[in-house]
Amino acid sequence: MKIGALVLAAGFSRRFGRDKRIEPLHGNEPMVIQTIENLVRHFEEIIVVLRSNDQTIADLILSKFEAAKIIIHHAKDSIEGMGRSLASAITTVNQRKWASAFVFLGDMPYLEPETISRLKTEATTYPSHIIVPKFGTATGHPVCFPNRFYKELGFLSGDIGAKRIVRSNLECVRFIQTSDRGVTLDIDTLSDID
């Protein structure tokens, strides 16, 4: 059963003030590179969703990682929001024949490796369920969707993402409590880095 990772990195960083995807964290690699770095040991294939004009960032990513493992998907309608970018990428997910897709956010580089392993084990154990991590009472990312939800994901639009699909299918959702603050910690402003 092939489970892949889909990294949404087609946003416009409006609250951040500049392109946060290439912002170095604590003097290290750019944020999007650190996010992907957290995933490469856990997934056979990773689709990175970028804006249609993001060839420079695509080249940066492909220069850092094994090309066979990384697939770049350019979301031509990314200006419409995260939901539309995710919907756009579902075509590529279907082509790769993934049984399930974990949806990661490109601005969440603080996930612990143990959390990713645990969530992937849950997805393998419960292949027909949506897997959603929690930290305290807050739900977070990555969220894993089995292929039976791909059609619904393909119809998303705007900036809402897939929360509606999770909420309307609660009988198929497994909430996994974690001690990893990284499942809810995304970087929206410069102060989030500190």
C-alpha cells in the first residue's frame, strides 16, 4: 500500500511580508527545505505543490533531494487559495496511485519524526480512515486522506482546505493525540520563528 506526502507550498506569505518558503530558520536551510527534509525518510514519494511561476523554488527543492522521490506540481490557480491548490494536486496524486495521501503544510517545519512515523502507522492500520493529529484540544497537520476521498478533495476551492471533508465524515476520522506541538505550529509571521 503506497502512502504519499503532499506538501502545500503554493501560498503567498501575505502575513509574513516576504516569501517565507525560502526564509532560513535559525540560520539553517530555507523553511520549505526543512519541511521536506522531515518527510524524506518516511515517504517513498513526495509531491510538493508550488505556484505556477515557482520554477526557482522548484529547482532549489530538486537540487536538494533525490529527483525520483520528489514530484513538483505547479498549481496554476493557487491564487484562489489552499483549497484550490490541494484540489489541483489531486490529479497528480491519482496518477501516482497512492492508497492514501498525507497533506502537510509547507510552513510547518517543526514536526517530530516520531509523530510522522506514528501517524503513518495509524494510516496503514486503518486504511479507510482519515487520520488527524491533535495537540491538546487543537487539531493539526498532517491529515491523511484515503483515496476514497480524492474525488471530494478534487472539488475544493478557495482558502478553506479540507476541513469541511473532515467535519462531514467524522465517523471515518481517527483523531490521534500527540505530545508534538509541531502538528499545530505553523509559521505565519516573523515572530513565529523565535
